Amino acid sequence: MQLRYSFRLYPSAGQRSALARAFGCARVVFNDALRVREEARAAGLPFVTSAELSKRLTAAKRTPERAWLGEVSAVVLQQSLRDLDTAYRNFFDGLKGKRPRMGAPRYKTKRDTRQSIRFTANAAWRITPGGKLRLPKIGDVKVKWSRTLPSVPSTVTVIKDSAGRYFASFVVETGPEEPLPQTTPEVGIDLGLGHFAVLSDGTKIDSPRFLRRAEKRLRKAQRELSRKQKGSKNRDKARTKVARAHAKVADARREFHHQLSTQLIRENQAIAVEDLAVKGLARTRLAKSVHDAGWSAFVSMLEYKAARYGRTFIRIGRFEPTSQVCSVCGVKDGPKPLHVRTWTCSACGAVLDRDINAAVNVAKAAGLAVSACGAQVRPGPVPAPRSEAGTHQELPTASPQWEQIGIPGL
Ligand SMILES: [Zn+2]
């Protein structure tokens, strides 16, 4: 399995300008190549191949206008051409319906918030015995190794984010899986809007305090920025502050996702989530909270950790109307407006919590053995008859006496 590991880099002033040059060159190569292809398309000529682009790049380096491309590692420039190919492939695959549709490749600008360059094995980059990252034509850059790499990576991507921070991102081939000891619980998760996540056992999980605090500071910085006069020095300062606060929120959120996904993987043998139609939701007013919550990042963490530690991960289709079906009797009750947090099933009388009910439905749709009891608000006062007391793990619908006995509140 391939995993991505990121570490903070602390380049010196000289290295920062070398990196700026490399980012700039990579961008120019990308844009030049994109222009060549766009012009060919406009002229009705065939698609310009990667080999042809590569040849043109070599030729361009010999011209006075592009001679400065020679100051940067050739591998970085070649990788920039690869990136363009990937952008085209994704675009074409989207047109063919092989993946979600995306826009045609676009020109990169200096103002792009994230700049990056990639060094492959050919670039002869390496980690020095002293623990620095040696990059060709840049130097030995200081790294904060916050985790150990499980194996030697073959490529490194150097990134500068909108807050002006530098990172080295390695793709590492991890060794064999490390299965955790088997356990029995199975859980369905509803990624709600009120809470970050709701589990089929009734647990509701909110964002931790450190994340909420970071978010609060970001909002404050944004408010301050909006009050500053356009074009003023103070506005520039405030903008940097917002970018930093943004970065802090992103870090805190990633940390929270890691903690929660690890905990869920440890405690459960099988995990089911709903394949979120984030794209669909993004068009609604909920868009902001959906994106902020970073669900897809969290779900992909669950997925790779499940694979790594020998757990079962199931994504159920979004066609399942998880919030419309009573998780106790299975009757489809029709859509309910978002403000309806609890309702009484018209068929079986169970009083259901919207989020937990959805989580139980997710688990059931995935074929997990979960009880629907958690979905109900305050179980009814009628105790279960002795013969039924041990069947909590079974789906109530599987027991015909259930309705006859008439204990909807169980
Ligand atoms: Zn019902």
C-alpha cells in the first residue's frame, strides 16, 4: 500500500530563493506545454504527445529566453510535464465518465496558493546521514522528522503552502499489513451536520476543543482582515495572519481526523460509512460546513487504516435513503426537513434520533450486525419479555412476534 508522509521543512534564505526559482521554472514549463497543446487544438492539429513536449523543452533550454531553466533540476521540469499529462488524463477520463467531471487544465499563476515541485529517484535527491533533505540545485534542507518513515521513499514533493510554510511529502510503499487483534464490534457512521460523526451505537462525536479554538481564531483573523483598508500595509499583515490561522485549522483538523480514525479502527472490526455525495451537497447552502468538516479526508483515513490493520471498511451507495427509513422496522417514512431531529415512526411507533437512525441504517445497508436500539430516543419503559431480552443484536424486523407483542419503544 502507498502512504503519504509529510514533514515540515525549514529552508534557509538562500534555499528559499532557490526553491522560488524552481517553483517558477516548473510553472513556466507547465504553462508553455499547456499553450503548445491548446494552440494545436485551436488549429485543429493532433494532440501533442509527451515525447514531443519533452523534446521542445530540451530545445527551449538552448534559447536565450528560456536558458534560465537550466538553473533548476531537469527532473523537476520533466515532472511538471507529467503533472500536465495527469491533468489532461483526469480531464479526458471525466469526459468519458470514468471519474467525476473536471475542468480542462488551467494555466498556473504566481498567485496560486500552493506551489510544488517533485523530485523522483532520477533526481538523486536523498536524506543525508545528518537527517537533512538533499535536493539537487537547492541544497541540504533542514527537516522536522515528526514520524519515522517506514521505508525509503523514491520521490519527494516539496510544497509551499499559502501560509508560506514548506513541506516535504514522501510517498512510501508500506510493508506488509499489521493486522490488529480481532474484535467484535461493528459500527455504522453517519457524518452528520450537527455533530462531526454519529455512531450506530448512539455515540455522538463533536470536533475537539483544540480544533474549535483554532477555528475561532481563524474567524477572528478573518473579521479583522475585512475591516482593514484595501491596499494598506495593515491589510497585508492581516492577510498573512489569516493564512497562518487557516493553516493551523487545517493541521488541527488533520490531527483530529487521525485520532478519531485510529480510535475507530482499533475499537471496531468493521466500519461502514455512507458514500457522501459531497458534490451534490456542495451546491446547497450546506456547502460550507460540508467542506469545512473535511469528511472525505477523514473517510479516506478510515479506509487506508482499515486496509492496513486488517479491518473491514464498507462504503455504501448514496442511493440508500438513510434518513428516511426507520431503522427499527425498515419502513420508509419519506423525506424529512433538516430541522427535524427526532421523529416517531408512523409504522412501529419508535421514537428515532435522526443522526443515530441514519448511522444504524448505514451499518445495516452494509450488512453489519448492529442493533437498532441505539437509534431510539429514550427506550420505552416497557421491559422486554425474558425470551426477547437477548436478541438486541438481531434486527427487530427478523422477529415477527415483535409487533404483535407491541413494544415499539424497546
Ligand atoms: Zn418503524
